Amino acid sequence: MKVSTKAFYGVLALADIALNSENGKSVSAQEIAERQGVSKKYLEHILSSLRRAGHVRAQRGINGGYSLSQKPDSITLYDVFSALDVSILEGMENEPGRSTGWLREVANACLWEKINGFLVSFTQNMTLEDFIGECKKRVPESWDLYVI
């Protein structure tokens, strides 16, 4: 399975906002871009799609930036992928007008459709909060320590 950079950075951007927006504080696209190693212009395109899907709010002005419009436990990875790259969740299809043999049809039915079903189920059941929790388990406790 190959996940697009748009979907990958979209998940990272939402997690970054959740981790860095305390008490409703907005997080700027520039801050997210620097922390996640992505261009600000590309990230703004992704954040715009997430805003249209209702996952983030954008605030203009000197203290502007992005904040989650929902709690992290109510945003699923399925929601994010649906907003950014639905092709990740689509099943395999035969090419139109191409005759397929019985083995290909059986393989699609018993292998690829099942894999796609597991992927859809997994993404529907994993929330942004679950993802953040899994990430925190894999880094040292001092990961957010700021040292001057």
C-alpha cells in the first residue's frame, strides 16, 4: 500500500495541531511546516482541504493559524483519508474493456477486496487521538522538552 504525501502530511498536520494548540491557541502553517519538514505552500493546500472537510478551523490575523474543529477522538483516519486522498480507500478494479481471467477475478475477490476491507475498517476505527497515543508510546518521555 502506498499512501500519498498529501494524506501522510495531513495526518501529521492534524496531530501537530492537536499537540501544539493548548487552550484553543491556533498553530500557524509556518510552525507546522518547519516541525514536519514540508513546504508551507503544500501544507496550506492540505490544510485548506482539511478545513473544507470540517476538521480544522482557520483564524486570520496576528494570532492566526489553525486549530482542530473537533476533538481528536472524533476524527478518524478514514475521515482524513476521505478528505485528502480517497484513492487509498478504493478497491482494485479491472481495466474497462479488458478481459480478465478467472484467477484474476478470484484474486481480487479473496485477496485484494479483503485487504481493502481491513484497511477501511482499521481507518474507521483509529482516531486522531489513538494515533497520537501510539506516537507518544514510541518516543522518549522528554520528546516535548524545550531546552535553551
